[in-house]
Amino acid sequence: MSETEIQPTNNIKNNPKIMKAWAVYDWANSVYSLVITSTIFPIYYSILTTKFEQKEYVEETGKYIDVPIRHLIKIFGKEYQPDAVYGYSLTISFFIVVLLSPFLSSLADTIGNKKSFLQFFCYLGATSCMGLAMFTGMHNVFLGLLFSITASVGFWGSLVFYNSFLPDIATRDKQDALSAKGYVYGYIGSVVLVVLCLVLIMVLAKGEEQKLIFTRITFLLTGAWWFGFSQYTFKHLPQFGDVKEKLPKDLVLLNYKNIFKRHEEQGGFFEVLKDNVSFYKDIAKESFNELFKVGNELFKDRNLKFFLSSFFFYSVGMQTIFLMATLFGKSEINLAQDKLIGTLLIIQIEAIVGAILFSRLSRKIGNKNVISIAIVLWIVACTWAYFLNKENPNVEYQFYGVAAVVGLVMGGLQAMSRSTYSKLLPEDSMENTTYFSFYDVLEKLAIIVGTFIFATLIDQFNNMRYAALSMTLFFAAGLVLIRFLNVKMTKNRDIL
């Protein structure tokens, strides 16, 4: 590793090229969020797990509606609703990230190569998106769920390292704008790709069978987009980390080239391997000790304690609704595919406006108040979703109303959360990866709780509306806790 790769943070902060390179990764990876998480893959999964649509007569309207009858998925002798299985698969993916991220972030700080870990998870996610093209029906539904899990691990695992660059490359007065810029890049990029995918599926495809084939092609395009555009980020983003002197003689597992060496000067291959095993074992032990230490340290700070507690609770609701929204529209409302994707595209565009609006609003009323407003709007959206009834002739327009509220606050709350946490951290710390690892672990624990509760309620009641309503409790707890955040005043306005 050359000396130029690892640079002191004070030499590169607010560098336009580096900040742009950081934001471009949002452009690259956010296609996963829209194509795989939000729109095309959930609809594709719903289609492949549906047996047929049954006509049911609605007395209130005097019309028949289509009700999908789903294949049940058998796991260890028990049958589950496919939407519940999808929710549980997301729970598994985030559990894996929670186990891996503390160890890997500690390893990155030790070796000084957090960018390398960002690359690894990026490539894992991108190739897994491509792998989804092999999911063709109920006969290999578990293959589709497997690639869905690894794609999720790749996406969220990369964000551990990606988010930790924010305080490294921008001063506090620039972090709100840069965080929002990243989300804006992401929303724009993902919308561009989805429009291209829709042209393939809705315009060029002839017949239902060809639509499914072209849908699988969109998974290949998503992986290629993520992989390709991330190269700009990796070219200009510097390495960071406090490189320790006592490293193994040769890093075998992190450098595959060392596996094929004889290592005669270091006592032979097995001696080097033994040294590596001891090194990784110590890192694993230290990483979780460090995570708990950092957690205790952060929670001793009053503002961080209330912010992180609030962040956990509202993340349970926000991330779970985001992950399950498409299946809600398909399963509960049975909205047509083109209308559902169109709605989600509008949400993405609205989220761009929301991220910019909330960033500018924070300069006038502070991050705390902006976050509070966003949480209240989330509560409104979840409550409204509970009262949606597919037998209501106006349910489609009511769903659009819920989507409009979600779109407005989704980008804004995500951007404000990241930048608020960044502001609350100690300045110029070389432990930013560890701090953001804790932040990301907390977020993933929230998602584990949220997706598990959501999936369990779907399995118990065969209804997503109760699951959506349950999320309001978590938003309410987050709203109460964020109000305890102390506001710092500068030039007659608050910055938090």
C-alpha cells in the first residue's frame, strides 16, 4: 500500500473531487434499493409465487375484484405465506450484516483499507443482483431468496464503510449538504435505470413470458450499473485507517496471492497461516469488545444517547415499511404492475425533493425539528395504510396518497439521520469507521426487529395492514426520544 493511499483527513476534507466521488457511490448502489428492494424484484417475486387470481364479488361496488391466491412455501415441514418468507429472508440478511460489520470495520481500521472492504461488499452485492436472473419459478425459489440475501448483505455491508467516510471527507458545516447530495444522486440514478428497465419490460417485451425474461435481464443491468459506476468512487476515494505495525507476516485471507507462496522466509506456509488465524481471532474478539466499548462511550453523551435511541425506534418503522412497501401494494391492494412501479418512481422523485427540502429546512429550524416533522408524517402514513381496504372503489387513490407522504419524508429522514449523527461525533477521529459501524449495527438491529415483527404478523393474520399499523408504535417512541436532544445555537439558529 503506497503512502499516498492513506492520507490524513485534514488534508482532503472538502475536496470537491473526493466529495463527488463519495456521492457517486450513492448513484451506483441505489439502483439496488429501487430495482431489487422496492420495485421490480418484489413484483417479480409476487408473480412467481402466485398460483392464480380469483374473482371475488364486492357488494359495496357491485363489481368483481381480482384476489391473488399464493403458493405456500414449505420450510422444515411448515408452510408459510411467501411474503412472510421474503420478510424472514431480509431478517436473515441483516442478522449476517450485524455479525460481520463490527469485525470487518475493526479489521479495516487496523489494516487501513476501508475502501477495500467497500469494494468487496459492492462486488458481492452487484454479482448477487445478476444472480437473481437465475430465479425462474417455485422450483428454485430458495435460490432466488439466497441471492436476495447476499445482495442485501452486499448493499448494507458496503454502507458501513461508505457512511464512515462522511466525517473523513467533509467538515461539519458541509455534512448535511453532502449527505443530501448523495441521496439525491442515488434517487436520480435509480430512477434513470428503472425507466430503462420499464422500457424493456413494458414496451419492448411481447407477451407475459417475454416480460419475465426481460425482467431477469433488468437484474443483470442492475448489477452491471452498480459495479460500473462504483469504479469512479474507487478511483478517487482515498484509503483511511490507523495502520498498526504488528500485522501478520503475510495477510493470507485478504490477499489471495499470498496463498500460493511458500513463505520460506517466514517459516513456511503453515506458520504464516497460524499467524493469520491468531490475528483474525484477536481482531474478532477486539472488534466486539470495541463495539460495546464504543456503544457505552456514545451513550454516555446525552445527545448521542437520545439520538441513537430515537434512531433505533424510528428505523424499525422506516426501514421495514421501505422494504415491504411494494409487496403491500401488490398483495393488499392488488395494484396493477405498471401503476405500482409508476407510483414507486414518483416516490423516488419526491424523495429527491424531500432530501433537498429537509436539508434546507434544517438550516432554519434545526435537525431535531426536521426529524420530528418527518416522524409525525411517517405515523400518518402508517395509520392511513391500515385503513386502506381493497374493496373500497377509491383505494387506489388512497394508496397514492400514502405513497406521496412516504416519498416526501423517506429521503429527508435518511439524509438528516446520517448527517445529524455525523455532527454529534468527535471531530477528526480515526475511529469513524467504528462509530459508523455501531450506527449501522443499530440500524440493522432495528430492521431485524421490524422485518421479523412484520413477517410474523403477516403469517399470523395473512394481512399486512396490522403489520403496518404496528410500526406506528416504534415511530411514536422515536418521536418522544428525539425531543430530548439538546439544541446548540449558532447565529440565532439551531444546528441540531
